[in-house]
Amino acid sequence: MSVMLAVVLFILSLLVFSIIKILTEYQRGVIFRLGRFTSVRGPGLIILIPGIERMERVDLRTVTMDIPDQDIISRDNVTLKVNGVVYFRVAAPEKAVIAVEDYLSATAQIAQTTLRSVIGQFELDEILSQRESINSKLQAILDEHTEPWGVKVSAVEVKAIDLPIEMQRAMAKQAEAERDKRAKVISAQGELDASRKLAEAASVLDTQKNAIVLRYLDTMREISSGGGKSTTFFPLPIDFLSRFIPKSTD
């Protein structure tokens, strides 16, 4: 008698577990009745007709999926290793169950394929400098492909771009050359500004004959104030030697 009671209790427990389902706030249940889709239920307590209704659980939380390293050749024939990350969630649970066999695997595969095709359309300099536009393009293409599956792609980010060692060295030399170029341009601009200021100062001194004498005296003061040794300074006019140089005749 006790054995029969135990069997009955076991059968009843199985029926209860098959009839009553509890879904959390972030889950939905896709209900099939005799193989046909009927409704989406949840969250909370779900009661199923045993043997007639079946439920598939779907998680509505945002999924963070890594895109593994992809070997990609850019438009200017540079070999790269690029990886990324995709953020997506299920927007239509019935489509995620009915329209595709495994929406997680399908999204991962289409993300890898899209990453290779999109990155291959850009040159290396564009890939390194236009991350935002590339991410936006990836997100738009993935969202278009996954929309029939009930999946909404919220963001796609290119995480890392690995360059060959030879390319890294070439880029380092290019960056060094650019820095040298900027340094020379800045130095030349400084020389140009200084020459303009000297020309302005010379024009002012040329209009005031006593100004050059004051400049001589100021220079003598600066020389005599530096160091402990006495220095003798003899100022001469700038055109002093021109009197002793004979003029050339044609």
C-alpha cells in the first residue's frame, strides 16, 4: 500500500511540474499547443495543459557576445587581426524561437561575417581613425539581418586591431618623421617671426639716430654686469668698416 502511495505521489509531482511553470521578470514563455504557436506568456505563474501545451523559455536580458579574432585584409592589402563585441537582446520572443533554430549561434556567425566584410571595405588609416563610423555601420547591418529573428542589436564595438610587426615599425617611423616635420616647421616659423621683429626694430632704430647709441649703452651695461671680470667694450658704428672698403666699379 505504501508503495502504491509513493508511486501516485511521484506521478502527481511530475504532473505538477509539467503543468505549473514560474517565469522570472526577464523571461517569457512561448507557448505551443499541439505544435502550433498560440501566445507569449509571462512573467509569473504559467499553467500548461499536460500533453497538449509545451513552453519554450526566452531570456530578454541584453547579451554581451565577444567576436573572436578575425583575419581580415583591408582595402589597401594590409593583413589585420580584429575582434569586437556585440550587445543585443530578444525583442520578439516568438520570432526568436520560430524563425531561427538557435538565435545565439546565428547572431554570433552573422557578427563575424559582417565584421570581416565591413572592415575589408576600409583602408588601414580609415580603420584606425574612423572607429565610430565603422561601429555604426556594423550595428546597422547586424540589426537589419537579425530583425527577422526577433533580435535587436543595440551596439557593436571594435575592441582591438592587431597589426603585423613590420607595419607597426613602419607606422612608428612615419610618426617620428611627422614629429620631426612639425618641429622643423615650428622652428622655421619662429625664425620667421624673429626676423620680422628684428626688421621692425631696425626700422625704428633707423628713424631715431640716438636710439642706436642707447642700445650700445644698454649692451655695455649687460656685458659689464655679468661675471666678476672687468670687460672693456668699444662701440663702433655699424658702417665703420664700409669707409675702408673700396666700392666696386663696373
